[in-house]
Amino acid sequence: MTSAKSTFNFCSGPAMLPEPVMQQAQAELLNYQAKGISIMEMSHRSDTFQAILHSAKVRLRQLMNVPSNYYILFMQGGASLQFSCVPMNLLKGGKALYLDSGYWAKKAIAECKKIGDLDVQSVVTDSVVRQLHIPADLCRGNPYSYVHYTANETIDGLEYDSIPEVGDIPLVADMSSCILSRPVDVSRFGLIYAGAQKNIGPAGLTVVIIREDILARVMPDTIPRLLHYGTVVDENSMANTPPTFAIYLADLVFEWLQHQGGVDAMAIHNQHKAEMLYSVIDDSRLYSNTVATSHRSCMNVPFFLDDQLESAFVREAEQVGLLNLAGHRSVGGCRASIYNAMPVEGVEKLTEFMKHFENNYV
Ligand code: PMP
């Protein structure tokens, strides 16, 4: 994957999209397939848009090897609305277990608390090096309605290296910041959700992958129509006007991913970029990252440097075309988000800049 770009966007989301996708969208913007209008202006009921919707679902199913007993839903409201949809649909008066791994897990926990009963299991060992530790007997004989975890903590830069073992209990994963970054055995999950604005497309679209039997258990009458997974399935993700342009772009991103060699190729590409970045951090006297190697995120690489130098780092990086390297406001520091669309050149340019900056200031 090569790029002629000189500006690289390390934003955690909305994140950079593949350049060929943006070029194709630009070329087709005003006149989609000689229809004389933009895809943005077209009815979602038109055959043209229906073909795009179908194609996006088929491509995502192929890319993630989604078994036939799972539905793929396109919803709205971002991953944050799924924090509510999941307990509304799946709690059924029972109790859930939430694994608390950091910022986004806590957000999901807070929303579930408003809807029903849950246990929370903290899974971050907070010694000198942080890592994820899942207790062996996680469910302790509790017939939880589901277990929820956050596969990649976007802010903390913590990523699970394996899928939590939960027996027959449906496992629900927030994969917002790692979906499609590497192969995942979908059959291990009851439900997977992800906001699109990192590895899928523009903000405004949320992907939900749900196993058929989980769906069958939900209660339609107590849940708002648009938040009810059964309705979304029955209406083919068109229970109201869907985000048509976002779905079109997602389809282009899925096509691009297929041309790149799918998630297997992405895993190699992403591992390579992450190693480049972590090795500069570990070899330096200026930058630090306290996450254990086994749980370091391949998608979001947070690093800390002297408080006094942080703003100079972000400012000088921006001057050379390395954008959005400030850490999340809740933790400070710096963070480079290096999703699928970030080319190796972007990370090369960043690592060169980091070394140069360190030489100048240390
Ligand atoms: N979960 C994770 C892991 C995230 O990174 C984010 C957004 N950065 C969210 C949930 C919230 O997503 P949204 O803004 O789409 O609601």
C-alpha cells in the first residue's frame, strides 16, 4: 500500500479513509453511474441504492467470514447508542456482566446501569505495566444474559489478545476501533457492534452483527422501534431513512479492503506499523507507553512525553503534515491512531519526526 500523500491524519475518529476510496467517491459525487444525480440525492428505495446496500452487506460478510446464522445490520447513533440498545434488547430482566477495561467500557457500563442489572469485573491490572487480566472463572456459575467487553480501548491503547471465554453465555463486543483490523472468529460472539468512523467509513453509520438466536429472544413491545434489533432485521436496515452516503462509502472501503487482501493482509500491515511505532517509543528517552507488550493496541498508540514538550510536539508535527496527535482530553499525552487506511509511509514519517524531535529537545 503506497501513497503520494504528504499529510497524514492520526485522528482516532473520524479517521483517514483510503485515498482510492476518496478519489472514487469524488469522481462519482455529482453523477452516480450516469444517473445524473448524486448517490446522496437518490431514494433509499431505489434499485441503485438497494444494490449498494446489498453489496456492502455481502462484502462485510465475506471480509469477516460472518456465518449464515448471523444478521448484519446497519444502524445509526454510533457505538454510543449501542451502549443502550444492547441492554434494551438482550437483558430481558436478567443480569449482564461487563468487563471494565477503561474509558469506553465505563461508558457502556454507565448506560447499562440506567436500563437494568449488571455486574462489573475490572480487568486492567494497574501496576507499573498495564495489562488485561481476565479471571479464569469469569461467569462463576451466573446465568448472565450476556457478557460485554470492549475489544480495543481507543483512548487507553489497550487491546485484548484473545476472546474472553464465557461458555454458552452470549458474548457482546464493542469493536469500534479494531473491527476489520485482523481476523476474528465471529462464531464466538452473540453480537458485535462498531461505529464506522475508524475502519469502515464516515461517521453516522453503525455496524451490528447479531446471531439469529439472540435476536429471537428480544422483546419488541418494550423497545423503541428504531432501537429494536428485530425491527432493523425485518426492515432490512431501513426502518427509517438510512445514512445512504455513509453506506455507499462503507461499500467502497470494503471493496478496497478486499483488493488489499482482506483482514489477513490488514493484520500483517497493522502489526508492522504498530511495531515501527512502539519500537521508537521503547528505544527513546523521551517517549513512554506503559501498556504490556501483549496488550498494546495495534490501532491506537498512546505515548507520553514531558508535559512541557507536549504542545510543541503536537504543533511541530502539524507543521510537517502529521495531524491530530494530541491524546484524548481525559488522559492527555499524545496518541497516534493507525487504522487500516494509514499507509506505512505515514508511520515512517511520524517515526522520523519523533526521532528528530527527541534529538532536538533531549
Ligand atoms: N467505543 C469505542 C471503543 C470508541 O472508540 C468509541 C469512539 N471513539 C465509541 C465507543 C463511541 O463511538 P460513537 O462516537 O460512534 O458513539
